[in-house]
Amino acid sequence: MTGVSISMPFGDYTITAGFADHASGEQASGATVAATMGGGTLKVGYSTQSLLATSDGTAADLAVAGDTTTVGATYSMSLDADTTLAVGWQNRKDADSDSHTQGDFSISRSLGGGASVYLDLRTLSGDTDQDGSAFSVGTAVSF
């Protein structure tokens, strides 16, 4: 396997591009652009993977070989010194013409002393068996 990645800052933007090639014939390439915007960071990315057909019983099984493309965006920002907000969107389509769209929302607040509380929400729709929404509320402690 061979891979290369390069990242270059351009003022308020950072552009990253990468490519990977495997001896099996599979390849992947992609790029992201990150920009400071409205007190936070916006990241927009696109990737394509040329994959072989598989039938090993995993969720990544493909009936036909071909390209899988993914496009997405995330925005994260600090609301204050202790609160972070992040939202994201992703759309993926594989060689079998299956596609799904995923949306994410997360907010967390530091309580001090390594403790924080969070709320995460994810929605998933499209050609998947897991359509719907899920949320999580909890605490995290780090030492």
C-alpha cells in the first residue's frame, strides 16, 4: 500500500489532499478545505474510493466493483470558554447505487476538573437498514 497526503495553508484556509493505492487494485483520493468563519471552523470535503466487489459478510459488502463517493461538511465553534458546538452533514453513494445521508449535532460543556456534559444527535436516512435518529446525553470525566 502506498499513500501520500499534503496540507497547505492559504491565509484563512487550509487545503488538504491525499491519495492511497493498494496492490489489490483499490484506490482512494480526497480533499478538504478548512476555513475560519463566524467564530468557528468550517470543513468541506470530498473523497472517492475505487473498491472491489466483496462478499465477506461485512456492512461494506459491494455486489459490483466501482467508485464510492462521499461529500460532507462540518462546522464547529466555541460558544464560550467552556461550551463547544458542532454540526455536520455527509452524503455517501457506493458502486451498488446505495446512498445515505447523515446529519450530526453535538454540544458539550466543561464543568471543570476534567468533567463535562454532552448532548449528541445523529440522523441517518437513505438506502440503509438503520434509518432514523439517535441521541445521547451524558457526562465524561478525564484525568
